[in-house]
Amino acid sequence: MSIVLSNISKNFGDFSALHDIDLEIPEGELVALLGPSGCGKTTLLRIIAGLEQTDKGKILLNGEDKTDFHVSQRGIGFVFQHYALFRHMTVFDNVAFGMRVKDKKVRPSEAEITRKTHALLELVQLDWLHNRFPDQLSGGQRQRIALARALAVEPSVLLLDEPFGALDASVRKDLRQWLRSLHHELNVTSIFVTHDQEEAMEVASQVVVLNKGRIEQQGSPAEIYDHPANVFVSKFIGQTNEFTLSHFTADWLKQTGLYVNENFAPETVAHVRPHDIEITKATNETPVTLKDWQHLGALIRIELVKNLPHQTPKSVFAEMPNAQFKSLQLNRGDNVDLKIRHAHWFN
Amino acid sequence: MSQSRIMPAFRPTISFTLLYLSLVVLIPLSTLVFKSFQLSFDDYLNIITNKRVVAAFRVSFSTALGAAVIASFFGFIVAWVLTRYPFVGKRFFHALIDLPFALPTAVAGIVLATIFQPSGLLGKFLKQHFDLQIGFKPAGIVVALIFISIPFVVRTVEPVLQEFDSRMEEAASSLGATRWQVFTKIIFPNIFPALLTGFALSFARGVGEYGSVIFIAGNLPYVSEIVPLLIITKLEQYDIPGATAIALTMLVISFLLLLLINFSQYIVRKRSGQL
């Protein structure tokens, strides 16, 4: 089911959480709402769910205006950050809840509910826990039960608030993969909120970057990474090095490949990803020296320092495969020449 | 070394607990038991099956039960209002709730008796419009007991309501539950054990209450005479064996009832995964 948000704004007292959000999500996508904490992403998710009312604007689910619908009438499934499982019910009763509270006329028979609940528990691979209470489960298990519970009402839209936020790193990794494949299987339009850009890139088919209550950019993970729309997105997604062009000589800029033209604006900044920097040993004096390096597994991260007159020294990070770095035979303190393969310029 | 415990200081704390229970609860109460042993079993039976005594027991336990039920209902609503809604004068209201704890019960009794007696402020109104008499009737006892026991319910339910995870309500709503379903299936089952505790406390308090009741009850034998009053009456007549026999019976019944409530609470908690 497609989701269309038009002109959504929300204030909490004097604090403006969302300004004029316009967003279209086509059917079947798995969308990440990505942004730093306090950017309004959870508020936006809660507004789509109907757990929060928008001050103005419209919410259309599958072309139907649902702005004034109560959360129970919107046909959404919501997975809470801390799962919000019903503590006083077994896992089975938790999952069956959504079917049992249905109006008598549309409620499935108890046998049907039992069958479906077990099927859902099998889908999340936890049917063997159906007699347990939520307090007896691990975080990852609770997460999956919360998901099964939300899916039980056959929602047209699945909304997940920081679905992996409260889990430890290894469980999180597994669950990310699992969520992706589950989405593939069910193909229900899903939106999840996260502050972790890596998670958004890994799981989502579409990423919406939010900052201070506004949408900065929307696109596929590759689009956002390769073509950041502005400084914020460029800095927030992945690692970025900043070069203020006016700090360097034109010769050096030309040599590295950061040069634009002779009359660039003084505040022009070039953003360069660590893996887009090539390093060679310099024979003469250069503004950049090698400070240190760390092993990241297959890659090595090289810390360089910009030594500029009248500026505090700033670090630049470059990444390259281990073998390549060894062949350069660099030592700490060496002057290096840079070759920038790819950069984004922002004014 | 014997097995080490995860929680330290088991020995000193259990010793203290036993000492405390012995000094304050067990020794005085066992004295009561020993005193009543001075009676033969037939005498004991004669005393407690006396019509007036049986009637007093009926009055005491039925009014305490009725008051506990009503206090639980209203106490729950008061706790709900205090935790759920912001309103002007909430702090004042909070202090007001605890007042029955602090007030000498006799003062409460006299005040209630004054307004509920047939010529009193409320008593007159109820008599004229509903032909209802509260003062000097068993209903008056219930009113006094509600007054005394509401804070027990409010103060036991309130913290649980406060800690209640409102995300559970949101989750239930998102699954399509109506407001009423959210209340009956999510909120109430989570609050119920605490409410049961509040009920047990107010019931226990109601059974033993003396000061506030005697002024409003009218103390008519067979109708509105409570057991504690009967005990005092016996003591005043130097009928100490009679008083102890009644007291012991009351003690045993109260203890059994509280045990029953605790047991049902255990079942409720067990079924809702809290144990």
C-alpha cells in the first residue's frame, strides 16, 4: 500500500518537531527514516501510525485520507522500540491479541486464530516459546514476537521504531538480514526509524534522511551515498573528509584534483570519502603529512594531517587495502601527495 | 564453608525479621491464644455461638467486605485520575487522600455521624429525597469504613498505574483494540494484583476498625453492633475469657480470609506471568 504525506507539521509547545513534510512511498518498499536523535523521525512515524496527531497536512494510505482516523482504524502494524509486549500474556496470547479483539462479525474462529498464531510464530522461528511470558525472553526474541504480533492483523503498512536499537551488536546484524528477507517474502510496505546510517543502507530499499524536522534527501542507498544533496547528508552518511578550498594553493588543488575553477566561492568545501583518496610518497614539501594508521581488517585506515599556516592541524582519513599500503612503504611523518578520485563540492 | 548465597546478609536480616515478628506480632497474639485456653472448649463454643456474638460477626465482616469492595472501586478511579490527568489542585488533592491516615478515627467517626444522622446535613437530604437512612444503621458503618480505607487502595494502586508502560496501550490500539478493550484486556489485568492488595488492606483495616464506627453505627445489638465493640463491652464487664474467645475467633477468621486473598493474588500473578 502506498503512503503519501503532504504538508505534515507538528509542534510540541514552542518546539517545532516537523515542518511541512512531503513524502511519497510507493507500495512494497522498505524505507528507512534516518536522522540524528531529535530530528523528528520517530514523531513522523507515530504520526503515520496515528499515535500522534499532525497539526496540519494530510496522510493518505493507498489514496485514502486517513488523517483523522484513530490508530486502531488505520490498518497499520507498529513495532515499538522496546517492543511493548503485553507482560501479563503469554507469547501466544500476545500474537493472537490483534485477532481476538476484532469485531465479532469479522473475528476468525478460535481454531483459525490458533492456526494463524502458530503459523506466525513459525515465521519468526519462535513457535517453541509460545507458552512463555515476555519477561522470560531475550531481547532478540522479544523483537521477533513484537513483529509477529504486528503482522497478525495483516497490516497494509508495517511501522518499526528503532527496531534494532535495544539489541546487542551480533543479534542486530542477524536481525537486519532477517528483516530484509522477511520483507522480501511478505512484501508489505514498511517504514523503520533508525539513527544508524549503516543499518539504513544495509536494510532499506529507500532512505529518507531527516534533519531538524525537514527532509534533507530521499533516494536509494546508492543515490544517497554517491550523490549527497547537501553538506548534512554528505557528513551524516558514511565518513567524509572536508577540504575548504580557500585554505590551499591553486597548484596543490590542481595536482590533487580538487580544483574547480579560478573564481570559486571562498567558502566552497570539497567532501571526499576516505576510499576516494590515493596516497603517494612526496619528494618535496606538501601540506599533508602521514600521522598514523589503524588496521580495520581488510582495509587500513590512514590518518593524515593537514598542516596549514594559520589553521589548527586537522586530520584527514584515507582507506585502502592492506597490500596496497604496504607497497607504498610509508612511515610516520612522511610528506604525502594526494590524488582525489572523487569529491563533492558544496558552497 | 557452607554454600554461599548470592544475596549477602541473609542471617542478620532473617534474625531481625523473626525477632521483630515475635516481639510485635507473635508474642502478643499467642498470649491471646493461651489466655483463651483457660476456657473449656464447650465454654468457648457457648460464647461464640451466642446469638448476639454471631450477629456482631456478621455485621463486622459483611460491612468490612462491602466497604472494601466499594473502596476498591472508588479508590481505583481516584488513583486513575491522580496518575492520568493533569489538573489544577492536584497536590492539594494528593494531601487530601492521606488525611484519613492521619486523622484520629474517632474524629472521623464523630464528623460522619454528625452529617449522616437523620437530622444531619446529608442525613436529612437522603431521608427527604430517597427515604434512606445511613446514620445509626449498618450502612453507616460501611460509609465510615470506606472513608478509612480508601487511601489504602489509592496508595497501593497509584504506583503501579504510574509505572504502567503506556506503550502497551498504544500497541493494543495499533492492533485494533477499542478503548474499552484496552482497559479491560491490558490495563486492568496489570493493575489487578495491586488492586487486590489494596482490597485486602482495606478489608483487614475494616474488620478491626473501632473508633470511627462506633459513633455512626448506633451500636444496636443484632443490627449494627460490631465485634470490636463487643470485645470492649465484655472487657468493661471484666468478662476477660469472653473477650479473648471472641478476639481469638476474629483473629483466626481474619487470618484465614487474608490468606485466601493472598492465595488468589498468587494465582492471579502466576497466571499473568508475574511470578
